[in-house]
Amino acid sequence: MTTQEDLAQAVTLLEQGKLVAFPTETVYGLGADAENPQAVAAIYTAKGRPQNHPVIVHIAPEADINYWVQGCPAEAKILIQAFWPGPLTLILKRAAHIPDAVSGGQDTVGLRCPSHPVAQALLRAFKQGQGGLAAPSANKFGHVSPTTAAHVQEEFRDEALVAQIVDGGQSEVGIESTIVDLSRLATHGAVLLRPGHISQEQLEQVLGSKVAAPDVNAPRASGTLEAHYAPSTPVALVAVTELDLIIRQLVLAGKKVALMAYLPHQLAQVETLQAWRQLGQEPVSYAHDLYADLRELDHVMADIILVEALPESSAWQGVRDRLRRAAFDSQGVLQRMLGG
């Protein structure tokens, strides 16, 4: 685990413009000094990330948010009071002196105050707690996000792009932060750009008003492309009532099948599976294990990973969002394997 020497080394490397991976309660981030455009550019190079896809700036609990934004609206203060430190990112108008490298050229900036103790210790030590670390997930762009230091090492094994990996154990939440746009309050109100551990219902309860869905003119935000969070193996979402039949048909077609289940099953075809995982029946436990299990199933040499479709309730919205994006590029693969 992390020592004071590890943190001191990480701060030194960050001040030198190097990249340091560090833990948060959501996933591991690939951090750089948010006010150093060359360091931020190194994140994009390491990840293979499109230059117009913004990153989230992580700040310490004591940091002055007004340094980063053009005024902090009342709605932001309400959400900060309720959910920071924690897995909530706020999109606000960017202060003029903040480099647009972190916003993909937009006039907004995404800010988050993580609750992970190691992340907080690092942020408090960096620039006396008043700096910011641009930190998208510490993986190649579009891949499954890392929730352990080992996952980060796996992503960047053959490269010298990451100067240090700070180990803080497994991420508690397991999926990326909820993102709320507050940059267009006068015209659109609060807008949920990406669901996560903090649900839309929780946001609306705290704000006392509805939170809108994204529109075509919403700011670009981290992790909101249609295809994202994907393993190399194709992913297909399947209703529980169809699992046995589809597994049987795939095996008869000579396909190797991995399964990610939500409910405990006595599947007739379970012995024919290449591998399978049963995740928790509650959204919190499911999210905690999601990316680690996706990574494991991606290594079993299956032809396809079947994922049992999840409940439609709002509590599962964040996990459903990640699985939908993970399966996006695999649309039609299941039908082709079945000869459809």
C-alpha cells in the first residue's frame, strides 16, 4: 500500500509534468498537473484519447473552487455540500486562466473532489492543496476502466508513459462518477450527462427540482461516447428468459461463451460455459465488481461475453449505462454468431 515516500515521489513527478496513476473511490485515474498543457497532452498521448474529449479535474476538499470556475452557482454549492467528497463531477463555466487542454477546447471544466483517502492525501500535498489533477481513467481509451493498481500496470505494461502507479487497493465504487452539467442553468437547468453511483433521484431530491437528460448541445464530457468501457471480447446483453437457449445455440455453433450473471441461476448449459461470474444482486455490489470481472472474462479466450440484462429501475442506471456502452461496438455480433 501507499507510503508517505510514495506520495512525496508522486508529487515530485507531477510537478515535473509527468503522469502518475492514482486510486479514487470510483476507478484509478491517470493524473497530470491540470494547469500544465504539456502534461495534460501527455495523458491524451498515453491513452490514445481524442483531443476534443475533455478530462475531469480532481481537487482537494480544501481547494478554492472559484479558482477554477466563473462563479459557483447555488445549485453547485448545494450538490457539493451533499456529495463532496464523493463520486460526483460538476460541469461549470471554466475560469479564463485555466488552460482549455482539460476541456477539449470548450468553455467549461469538469471538477470532482474524490473521497479516497490516498487521492485526498495526494491532492493535499500537490501545490499545497490548491492545485488540480486532470485524471481520466488510467487505461487505454475506450477500454475497461481499472479498479486496481494491477489493472493499470496491465494497461501500460509495455510503455514508459506512466512514471508511477500509486497503489490504494481496489476502488470501492467501481464505476466512474456521476456527471452533472450546471453550465447552462438559465436555459436547461441541471443536466445529467453520465449516471453513476449517485442516482438521478438523489440529485433531484437534493436540488428540489428535476434533472434533465442530455441534449444535442450539451457539453462534451468524459466517458459519454456511445462506445466505451469495452473489453476486447464482444459483449452482448441478453434477457434472463433467453439465456439458456442462446447459450445452447452458441455452443452448438462451436462458440466459446463467457457469462456475467445478475441472478443466481441453475442454467442447464452452465457446464458448457468457458467461464462465468455471478455479480451482486444490488447495484452497489454489482458496480464494485463489474470492471474487474469484465477484465477476467476478457482473458478466458471466449468468443463472446453474454451479460444478463439488469433491472430497469433508476438505482441500476449507472451500471446499465456502462454495460450499454461496453456492448455498443458489438451490436449484431450475437446474431451473426447464431447465423442470423
